[in-house]
Amino acid sequence: MTSTDSDVTQHDVVDVLVIGAGPSGAVVTHTAATAGLSTLCLEQGDWVNPSDFPANHPEWELLIQHDWAHDPNVRALPSDYPVDVTESDMWPVMFNAVGGSSIFYGAEWPRLLPSDFRVKTLDGVADDWPISYDDLEPYHDEVDEFIGVSGVDGDTAYPEGLEYPLPPHPLGKPGMKAAEAANKLGWHWWPGTNAIPSQKNKTLEQCGRWGVCEWGCPQGAKASFDLIYMPQAQQAGARVETGARVRRIVTGDDGRAAGAEWVDRTGAVHFQPARAVIVCANGIGTPRLLLLSADEKHPDGLANSSGQVGRNLMLHPNCTAIGYYEDNLESWRGPAGQLIHSMQFYDTDTSRGFVRGAKLHALPTPGPLNTIETHRQLDFDDLWGPAIHDVARAASNGILWAANVEDLPEEHNRVTLSTEEFDADGLPAPKVEYRVSENTRKILKYTVDRMVELHEAAGAKQIFTQELWVDQPGHLLGTARMGDDPATSVVDSHGRAHDVDNLYIADGSIFVTSGSANPTCTISALALRVGKKVVEDVNSRKASA
């Protein structure tokens, strides 16, 4: 039933209630609002003023150590909630704000490959998606056009017909050297595809090549979703309520979602009724909210009759190899973002001793402190006095090869509710239970060796490797998977919950497998597909009411 406590502020019903204003939430909000539906998006974070980004300041590498840290447990801002990682090999990267973690992403924009949707069929592991690459392609195209994605048409790793609306960014000296190395080895590479317009597009400026994409774009060029989708959603009539922490989704006597209870920054409780509720709180926050919404009819959590809510968490472990060269590569120039990427080791080759693979990408290496930290693998006594200045200057001479490796779904990798950690409103924090699998560790080691080969082929004078980058999993996938069978999945192929027909999920939690491509491109296309289904369903129900 709807919330009726006397101390709860009741609001007027809306057609569409979106929970979370990250990429998926912004796309759904825009889709619903432009279709003429009354739409409200609740976001527990705030609008971020681009002038506040650490990248605006010379000391940006110091500023990202706390208030702008990637780890919410370090930031501990009013908009954050803690994450219990006492039983996890890694901790998740996320940011609560309008735009979500796209404030911090590098805007790398590869699509999943066709094989990613058929892993069970092709490789005998995990599960197939209930949709294909072809099903998602038109939604990709529409999002790419809206954002103004920059890239080179015809990437040979993909089916024919892949085109981008804007021309690519310059490869720069690091990209050219990385490409030359791939050519020497005979490996696939392609100019980077980035959600950063190479010329002004709608509310986005032309890229200024600052090279600090992951710490907030001072130019206002990167397609963070507070800059591209959400302002145009507001122009279409959508409302965005910030500082709104949703504590549970409420269901009515008919079993359908009636709306959501949320808490404002003063601690006051509100109830927002809606005809449809769409959860876009990421692969950690979404299962947490569904589990917090347990009631007498849903004792194990909302939409969890399958027992799959929170399970199959995939974090995309990262590995790196940084090479430093004699040449001045001007490696402070952007985008960063990928300069080039390689899909050479993306799909399964059983001779390698594991299934699935990795997506490699070459980036610039801005920042002297990052370079000093990297060189700490050497004898630290060598980094005193004039030597430390020499190391800092080497930041201009570096290439960072990094890789996402495919993380196969495993039920024991999951999100539950912590009994030890609570947020500022007394709600249980999510608890992440995650172990890196043996298959994933084999991919990590193999991939690091390949990236070292690339540096050697390019003539690097120093190479530093990191086989598991524990503080960089910003890809939170799989905890409310889609599928045709309600017994083994949480939502159907359009993101609609099997158990609650007006409850939808549109973020990375609905992934069936992770692939190794950066997922925001696919999340956005899925969100558009879900959003259009929401519009169709709401209009149908209103017409028959």
C-alpha cells in the first residue's frame, strides 16, 4: 500500500519516477519527458558545478585524494553511502551526483561485440543474453547521434556499418607510437571512440585536449550526463530532485509499484507516487534498494522471487602497463579517454588457457604525482633530491596501456545488506562479496604480458606493470540480470521486473555477461530501449484506465 504515516510528506502522482540521475537515469528521464509523460528523477547527490572540478587547478592530483576520490568510503560526502568491502578483493568506484559516475569516466565509448551476447553458445560458460547485438544496434546509433560520439567508421572488430556522427580526435604522439607498436606485432588496433565531441555539439563544447577527463572536464566537452541528456530532459519538462535518498520502493495491494519513499537532507521523509518506477542506481545501489524494499509480500527483497537480486556481480578488473620513453610525447594532451584501442585478445582462444579475454586501450599519462607514484616500484632511495624532479618531468614521456578484462558471472560474487555499515540516514550499506576468479587472474596475467610486448615493440626505456588495479573497478554489472526465465533472472529483455510489471531497471545491473568493453555505451543504449518500453507501457495503461 502507499505510505500513509502522518510524518511523511505526500506528493502528487507522476507518470514516471526515475531513481538515480547517472547515465541510465538521465537517458530514461529524457526519453519519458520528451514523450510527454510527467517525469521526476530522484538523485541523492547534487548538481556539480564544473568550475569546482579538481582538474581546474594545478594541484588537481592532491584534490583527488579525498573530496574527489573515486572511492566513496574515502570521500564520505553527504551524498555518499559507505560500501562494506570487508569480504571483497576490490572496492567499487562510483559517484553520487547528477551525471553519476560519468563525472569521473574517461568517456571511452566502445560497444559490446556480437560474441558478448552469446557466451554460452560460443564458449559453454555463463549465459546468453535474451537480446543480440543487432537488437541493440539502433539504440546505439540513436544515443551516439544525440551525444556526438567521435570516432573512425568501420572498426574491423565489429560488423560492417558501424559509423560515428563526428570525426575522431587526434591520436597524438602517444597514440601514434602505440599504433606503430601494434602494427609491428600485427595486432588489431583502431583510433579511440570517445563520447567527447571533436566539435561543439548541443550543450557540449569542443574538446580542448586537457587530458584530465577522469577528474572532471574543465572544458565542458566530455559527455557527462549532467551536461548532455539531463538539461534537455528538463527543457522537455522533467523535474530533478537532488539530495533525495530513496529508502524503499513501495508496492500496493495489487502487487504493483506504487512509488517510493525518500529522505531529504534534513531527514524529512517523502512519498512519491508514480505509475511506473525505473531504478537506475548502478550495479551496487540497485540491488541494495531492491533488498531494502523487502516487505511481507516480498520477504527476500522486491523483484527477487528468483533469488538473483545482488548475485553475479561483475567488476571488470583492470590491469596496466605504463611505459616511459626517451621522446617527449606531450602525454599531458587528451583525450584520456582512449587514444587507440585493441580488440586483438577480446574473444576466446582456448590455446591461451582461459575463456573470453580483454579490451586494451592506450592513454596519455598526465600528472607528475602519478608518475612519481609509479616509479616507487624502484628503490625509493633513488627518488630524493633532483631525481624526483627528473621523474616528475617524465610524465610527458609516458604511455599507459590499460585493459578491462572480462569478468564472468558467478553467483557467490554478490551485493547484500551490511550488518556493520550504515549510511547517514541509518539505512544498511551495501556489502560487496567479491573474489577474483582463477579464469580472470589468468586473463590479467596474459594481458599484462601482451601490453609489455607493446611497450617493448615501441622502444620503452622503463615499463611498470600492475596486474590487478584494486581501486579502479568503476564498472558495476550484473546484479539484476535480464532473461526470459523468471526463475533465473530479475527482469525481462526490456528491463521490466518479472515480479512487478510496472517496475523497471535500466542500469548496468541488467547485464548478463560483462564483455570487456567499457560498458557506459551499452548501458546508455539499453536505457534508451528500456525508456521507450516504459513510455509504451505507461501510455497503454493510461489509455485503458
